[in-house]
Amino acid sequence: MTLYKVVEKFVSINGEGPLAGQLAVFIRLQGCNLACSYCDTAWANTENAAFALMSEYDLYRYIKETGIKNVTLTGGEPLLQPDIIDLLKLLTSDVDLGVEIETNGSIDITPFTRMDNPPVFTMDYKLPGSLMEFCMLVSNFDLLTKKDTVKFVIGSLEDFNVARDIIHKHALVGKCKVYLSAVFGKIDLKDIVEQMKVNNMNGVNLQLQMHKVIWNPNEKGV
């Protein structure tokens, strides 16, 4: 049995990605190895962030009690949690659950892809505006499948151009799902659409952060 540092657990809608608008149960784990310039969960990333210790069985029971079938493990960076694979193995052994893990693109996902029933990965690629691009582990791209997603968070035209080049260089369209997201309040969504048109970005999705439209952008637990 492993104890995990849980800073939040709640039911809401998925605000982003292929399941946007669907109900999901979120488990937010403490800690992150990056410090992105636009991070909206920095409060959960520090060692002094308040947390509850919960075992994989505690978390499984909580998830089942909600009656919600979509599960998202997030952070912070959940793959930093010691023995996170134990939690993933337990959750993915339940055929009624769809398990997604959000990861920041800097952690090797190889051990998790070798599971009998791997989770769905939603993996970031940090662009120049994040100040964390140097931490990206591009070898992870080779491990993604069509059920997985790569997300690029864009705050400027420079960010867009880097995202475009990475998508082409690694032939991501067709390999996995590809989403562009705007740094909230930093760039006009219309500008991203125009650049998508100019660059013929077929197979790439622009997403809105629905949870920031429905609720206050700084609200927790949504």
C-alpha cells in the first residue's frame, strides 16, 4: 500500500481535451518539477501545500462512491508521486473506469506504457513562453498512441510557431490527438485561429478551457 499526497479531489466537467464537457472525477496530487510562467495550479506545487494522505484503495473507494466513470489524475505533476504506478494499476484494472493522467512532458512515460492496460496520457509540450521548454523529453512522443493527447499552451505568436514546427517534425497528427490551448488572458483566440488557417493546421484542435469560462478562472475544485 502506498500513501499519496492529495491536495484536491472533486467532481466536475472535463474542461479540456477529447472529453471536454463530460463529467469526471479529479484527483490532484501535490508537487511539480517545473515552474511554468503561466501555471494556474502553483498553489498545489510547493512542498508546504496542504494535502491529505490517501492510499490507492482510499482513492479507488472515493472514485467508485462518486459514480463517475471518467477519472483524471492531475497536479502538479502526478508522475512524480512515489509508486504512482500502483494507483494506476488499481484504477485501470476496473473496466468501468476511463483513466487519464495529465503529465507535463518532462517525465519518461515508458514504465507506464508497459502496463497491461495503460492509462490515457494527456501530455504537455512546454513552449518558450512557459520558460520550461528546455525540460521537455521529446522521446515521449514515440510512446504515444491514438488514444493519447499532446497539448500546446500558447501565449504568443512565437509559441504558435514552435508548436507548429514540433507538430510537423514529430508527425503528431495521426499519431495522437493534438490540441492548442491559449494562456488565459494572454493571447486572443482569434489570432490562433488565423494562424491555424494560414498554416493549414489540419487535424489540430483549438480548445477553450471550459472550466475558466463557466467559473472564476482562479476558482479551485472545479
